[in-house]
Amino acid sequence: MSQSFKTNQPIYAQIVGRLCRQLVRGELQAGDKLPSVRDMAVQSGVNPNTIQRVYAELERQEIAETRRGLGTFITESKSRLRQVREELKNEQIVNFIADMKDMGFGPDEIVEGVRKELANSKERGDY
Amino acid sequence: MSDHIVEFKNVIKKYPGQNAIDNVSFVLPRGKMIGLVGPNGSGKSTIIKLMAGLVHPTKGSVTVNGKTANRRIAGEVAYLSELDVLYPFFTAKETIGFNAGLFDDFDQEKALEIMSFMQLEPDKKAKNLSKGNRGRLKILLALSRQAPLILMDEPLAGLDPLVRDIIIKSLITYTNLDEQTVLMSTHEVAEAEPVLDMVVAVRDGQICGMDDVDNIRGKHGLSLMDWMKETMAK
């Protein structure tokens, strides 16, 4: 299969998530045209109905817009894209904190740990 | 045109000594890829054959695209058998020509396109094809038809992972879900899952579960495999 999917989340939501990451990384940019539903389906190895749902979801979130007869495009709105970046960041942090809390780490320990690891990776030159 | 492509009403199918299908009623929506799952001997093939008009219900009725499923339903249904049904002496190309003669809705151009997509050799006789290539050729024959319902009985069974991948890709590429519905039985649940809209679970001749794949993952947080285990255990 071209891509693998986690089992506990709808596939369309995972593809939406992937596209958002590509946006944040700059692999997809404002105004870019997305592949046709069928091409995207073949690329991702999923059913075209799923891709239709992905595009509908991106539209609902105002990340993409469909222009009749032309296809689906990433929004031109830079402010919306900045927002997406912010949302993705917050989402990651919320998940991370929930995980840490689940294991019994307190806020100070978490902040301290993150700070330490960032310093380490800076030293190693990874970041 | 009704919303449903398939409707079973109180269907019973008895074989000598057993009820293969035991008072089953359900409808299937149009324009979806639907998986039919369940253990061996649960009645999947019988359900598919009832839709294809190859088996008659002992009681109850089966309609496909608004018509009673009987021997004359072949125009509405493209049926791929789990058995080896190719004439051994025909080449791939001759098999395509033969099927084009059998079915009015057979699209020969599309068949040739799929043949090159699947990298099938046109001039090799079916008897000299590997199992994987015979599997591909059978899929090709079903996908080249413009029938409103495509039925596939175990299209992935016994094939290697690369062939299964090509078959799944060709399903995505060559079915037209605006006009067609696909129903396939499979045990390769994990592989089929990304292309399925919904699944129907069968056990002991009865439907024991039916849901959208997105729902199964979203609401229940389960993979299709786990959902099956839960459904079958009930």
C-alpha cells in the first residue's frame, strides 16, 4: 500500500491531518491546486469517496476551496494558513501534555524536561 | 431509481441439511465500495450468488437495481467468481474479445487500458498464466463492465501482496462510483480497509453487523479487524 493508516481514526481525518502538515512544512502552498479526487485516491491508496470527504472537510475548515470545473485549491488566505500552523502546534502540545500527565509527570517536570532536551539537541546540532 | 442497489427481504436459502442463509433482510446503498466479511462457511458466497441471480432464494426476495435477481440479472451485475473460470485455451486478448461478445456493457477499450495498467501479456494463453496473472485477468473482466453492481467473491484470496496491491489500485482507478457499486468478500481485511466505505459482517447465514468504516474507526475507535472480532463474538 502506498501509505499506511492508524487504526483508531477515520482515514479521511488522517489524510486531512497529513495535508495540513504538508501545508505547515511548506510542501503545499497558498493557492496550490490539489490533485483530482481520483488521482489523489490512487496516490493515497484509498477510495475516491474518502477523498471527496477529505476535500469537503478542508473546505469546511476553510483550508481549501473548490472552484467549479477547475478543481480544489489551497486557500489564498495567508492568515488562515498561519492559523492552521498554530492549531497544529497546539494540538501536538495538548496531546503531549495529556500523555505526560497520564504517566504522572507534573508541569514543572515537563517544562524542565523539554528545556533540557532542546538544549541537548542544540548541542548535537539537530535543531 | 431507488436509493438502494440491493435489497434482501426475508431471504432464506436452504441447501440439503442446512440453512445457508437464514431469514436475512438488508439494503445496500449505491455508489459505495462495500466489504463482505465473515468466517469461511458463513454464507458470503451464497449472498453474492443470490445477488448475481445464480442461486434462487428458497423464500423471500432479492432485488438488484430494482429488478428481481434471477438468471436475467446478468445485465445489471458483473460477477467475479472465486473459482477459476477462464477458458484455458484463450489468450488474455481473446478472453477480452469473448467477454465483449457476451456483455453489451463490456468496454473493450477500458479492458485494454487495464491490461496495460496491470502489465498483463495480451498473447499468453490463460493456461500458461500464473495464478497472480489469472487473478488480474478476472478482475479486469469485472472492471471492464459498466454494470451498476460489481460483485467480487474473494478477489484477493491466495495472491501475493504485490498482486493484491495492483488489484486494489485498479479497483480505485477503474470503478466509477458515481454509477457503480462494488461489493467484495474478503478475508484480507486490513488490506481492503482503506478502499472500503462500509462493511457487512456475516455469521452463520445471518448479517451480524453493518457499518461505515469511518464510523467504526471514528466512533468506536476500532480497526476493522477489531470490529469484526467484536461483532462476531456477540
